[in-house]
Amino acid sequence: MKFKFLSRTFPLRDYYFYVPQLCLGSMGFWPMDTCRQQAANVGAWMNLIILAIGVFTEIHAGCTVLRTDLELALDTLCPAGTSAVTLLKMTLIYYYRQDLAWVLERMRSLVYERDVSINPIKKRIIRAHAVMAARLNFIPFVMGFITCTSYNLKPLLITLILYMQGQQPMWKLPFNMTMPAFLLRAPYFPFTYIFTAYTGYITIFMYGGCDAFYFEFCSNAAALLKLLQEDLKSIVSFEEQLVFTAQESTLLEWRLVRFIMRHNDIIELTRFFCKRYTIITLAHFVSAGLVIGASIFDLMTFTGFGIVIYIAYTIAVLGQLFIYCYGGSLVAESSVQLATVAFGCDWYACNPKLRRYVLMIIIRSQRAISMSVPFFSPSLITFTSILQTSGSIIALASSFK
């Protein structure tokens, strides 16, 4: 894997949904592929079935030991909960693959098929949002990859230590799963181990890819709103010219109408995307507080190598939750800022008809474009509320220790 996309020298158009395509494409779930290639659909279904088996066996194992060993149950149910939500995301990403492919095409046309390449200000806006999205999306993916690798290496390291100490090795799976007894003995155990480890990597790539797709959309939507702000400054900035001919007024009206149409396109595209991502976002937030609380509780109770696992796990979950909340705030703040920019332009120099256009832009922009789902809207305020709830879960769990 090359990491040039983390720098600012990467080709601008290649930034477009780079991390989501990297993650989802590896598992066969990239919408542009699943809509066109039959081979990608076969790979997607195979990974979906494998993860479904892993989720079922992992949840069964966690519920089995829940009454007898709380720490082992949490150690089992934390990754099981993440895998279960990932399975839901995989199903919905595949179900809405045609709609998401249309979103990708429409967003690309709005972002790049304009004068971005020849306008240095607009090019700087697009690059700043693209670099930010690539870097923020890559952090939770890397931490999740480290977490999964730690889970996969932990049984091997424990077995190696016991062997070097002259004790009887304990052969365990990376994740606690309910498996038939014959699969836990030779000669099938290595294949069971590989199968179990692979379910973890499916979770990481799909979890990271779905969340990165959401934030990339938010980042590009915010960039489009910033481009609209630059367009509005160029349209309604007259310097010392206060009198216009009929032809100049007609041209100005045409540019304002085109501006309003682009603004409407962004609003409608955002609403269309939010409807497809409603269940994914809702499931992510419902599970996030529980997973964060349980992982931090495990971090408080585990010792040795388990601490390394849950440090990376906690950072990964917090990072994935943060990009949802920050993405929602990014879109909302950029849309509201459009009203401020419009009011600061020379709209008062226009004729009454054009002033009404500008006032209409101001009024509509004062209502923020929201990435909301039922019951809440992703934002940084929501992020802090979830952290507070997670702290309450930790305090409650500690009282039962």
C-alpha cells in the first residue's frame, strides 16, 4: 500500500473517495464495481456469508459465558457487536449500490467538472478538504487494523511464551467463537484459525470503508458549499459600479439563477444520500456508546498484551464516531456560512428583483443542511454527549466488578 495520498502532492482527482474505494474495493463492495462486474458480486457475497457465520458464532460464545465470566464476555461481545453492525452495513451498502454509484457520479460532476482546475482559490479549497478526508479516514482504519492484528497475534504469542517456559501450549482462536469440537483439533485447527482471523479483517475493511464513505461525502459537500461562497462573492461584488445596463442585469440574474440551482442540487443530493445512510448512521451511533464503554472497561481490567489491544480498539471506535460527528458539523457550518457571505456582498446595489434573489439565498442558507437521522443529528455536540454516556456506562460497570 502506497501512502502518497496522505500528502498534499497527490493528484487532485485521485483523492476522490480514495480511502473508501481502497477499503470497500478490497472486499468487493465498491458501488462502482458491484453495479458493473459480476466477479465483484461473487466476492461480496462470499465475504458477507463468512462474516455472518463469524458474527453468529461470536455472539453465541459471548452470551454463553456472560453469567459466569463478565470480563471474558465483554472481551467476546465487543468485537462481536462491531462485527454485527458491520454485517448490517455490508448488507445496506450492497442493497443501495446503484444509488450510491449515482451519488459518486453526481458528486464528481459537481466537484470537478467546473473551473476548479484553473481557479487557484477553488483548487485550494478542494485540495484542503480532500487531504483532510484522506487523513482522518485513514486513522481509524489503521487503528482498527492494528486492533485486529493484535487479536490475531495474541493466541500465538501466548502459545509461544508457554512453549518457551516448558509448559503445555494452549491453542485458542483469535476471537472467542462457538465452533464444532472437530474444527478445534488437528488437522482442521489451522484452517479454523485462518477463517476466524479473516472475519476480523472483513470487519475492519468494511467498517472503515463504510464510515470513510460517509465522511468523504460530507467533506465534498462542505467543499461544494465553500465553492458556492466563492461563486457568490464573484457574482455580487461590484466594487464601485452601482448602475447596470439592462444587459448586465439580465446576465447577473442568469448567474444568480444558476447559483440557486447549484445550491438546490447540493441540498437534494445530501437528502438523497442521508436517506440511504439513515439505518447505517443510526446503528453506528446506537452501538458506539456501548462499545466505547465496554472497551474502556476492558482496558481498565485487562493487563499485559490485552491493554495494547484495547487502547487501539478504543482509539479506532472513537475515531470512527468522530468522523461521523465532524462530518455532520462540517456540512451544517458550511451551509450556514453561505448566508453570512451573501449578506456581506454588495447585494444592496442590485435592482429590487435581484435583491429578492439574494435575500432568498440568505433565508434558505440560514437553515443548515443537516445530516440528521431519526432522533438526532450527527455533530460534535452529539459526540461529547456520547462520551458522557460512555463514562456513565464505565462507572456502572465498575460498580459490579
